[in-house]
Amino acid sequence: MSDLGNFGGLFRLDGKVAVITGGSRGLGLHTATAFLLAGASKVIITARKLEGAEGINQAVSKLNALPVQGRAIGIAANVADTADIERLVKEIGKTESKVDIVVANAGATYGGPFDTTPDEFNKKILDLNVRGVFNLVRLLLPLLEAAATPTDPSRVIIVSSTAGINVPHVGQHGTIMYSVSKAAAHHLSRNLAMELGPRNITVNTVAPGFFPSKLAKGLIDILGGDEQLRDDNPRKRLGEPSDIAGVMVYLASPAGAYVNGEDISVDGGMRLVTGRHSKI
């Protein structure tokens, strides 16, 4: 018989403290929900806005209505801005002596013709999707190191996109700089995995395909709508909340303690169907 130790706790996050950027809606909110259901003691979600239908406060209310002991709190922050990341880290440090898990989920995109791409959107995309992730991890490093041990490393999970490993959209609805930023996020993750692995911190990338969300809705409509994208996908459906929840809990839990520097696509295999999402 194999000695699997505490097998019942393999996918548990009991007592863990997590920080999730872009946690008020979509994939970030799915992740926050999963972490609390898996036993996390505190999930700190960030977004730029406190109020509104997709603001932090409504998400915190929903999360704290879950039948769990863990709690969610929200801190408004723009994680594309280094000074605001510094403020966020100081706020977290007021109540937490350590952070076990960081999920860099906040992201920006832009779609349109190459020739007339406004450079302000290029800057916004790179500042949030690449520089912001680098600085978030760098500035949270002392809190991550405080939680890290050889047998139970702290975790960094970078939410990228399958757009970082293929060329999904060019022409009238091109997303070139977004795709480039996500390719950079993939390689940033690999570099951080080598840099931080010896400090007992793992870094991995999750690359979702199409999940119904505000960010994806415009492209989904352009590409023929939900029904067309389901038909094109080898799994014959789009992503569901449990799909992202499962991979996130895996990477953050004891089950993923020896996984470092990996890219996990969560797209039903659609990235392998070359060109099917391109609109020239």
C-alpha cells in the first residue's frame, strides 16, 4: 500500500489566506468561492470599484453568505499602478502576517484594427497584464515567504489566456497586444517559478479559453455566439465555473505542491483547433 499521508486533505485549503485580483466577478469570483468552500480562512478580493453591480461590495456579500467559516474581505485597488499595489500590500499587512496564495487574475483587453490601435490601450494592457503582475508578486513577496515551507509552499497562480499560446484574432477584431501580453504572462510565470521555487513559492499559469463573462462577451458575439462556439469546441460546450474552480483549488492545495512553472489550459482543447476562432 502507498503512503499518501492525509489523502482527505489533498484538495483542502484549511486555514489559508488568499489574495485574488479582479475577484469581484467572473473567473476571480469563481476562484474566491472555490477557495472558501475548500476551507480557506480568509479570501481578500481586489478590484478598482467598491460599489455597483460588479463592484467589490456585492461580491463580498455573496461570498460571506456561503455556509463556511472562512470570510471574504474587499480592498479597492488598481493593480496596474505600482503605487496602488504598494497601498494594497500595506492594507493587507495591517491584518495579515502572511499570505499563502496569490491569484493574479485582473486583466484588460482591446479589440480592433491594427492600423488604428490607440497606444493608450496598449499601455493599459501591458501595465495590468504584465507589469502589474510582476509588481504584485514582488511587493507581496515578504508575506508569501512568511507562509512558505518546504512541504507546504506558498502559491502564485497567474491567470493568462489561451491567446498567449496561439494567434486567435487579427484583422478587424484583432487582439494582438492582448495576445502578446498573455504570452508575456506565461513566460513571466516560468521565470518567477525559477526565481521563487528555491524560496518555497510555486508559480503556475492557468490559461482559460472562453468562459461566459463581461470580458469575453464581445468576442463571443463576434465569433457567432455561444451556440457556435460550443459547436466548434471539441467538448461541445464553453467553460463553466466549476472548471476554473477545480484547477485553481488543485494548484493551491497540497495536491499541487510539487507543480511549478506549468501552464494549464482550461479550454476543452479548443486551442488545438488551429484558426477556428480567427476572424480576418
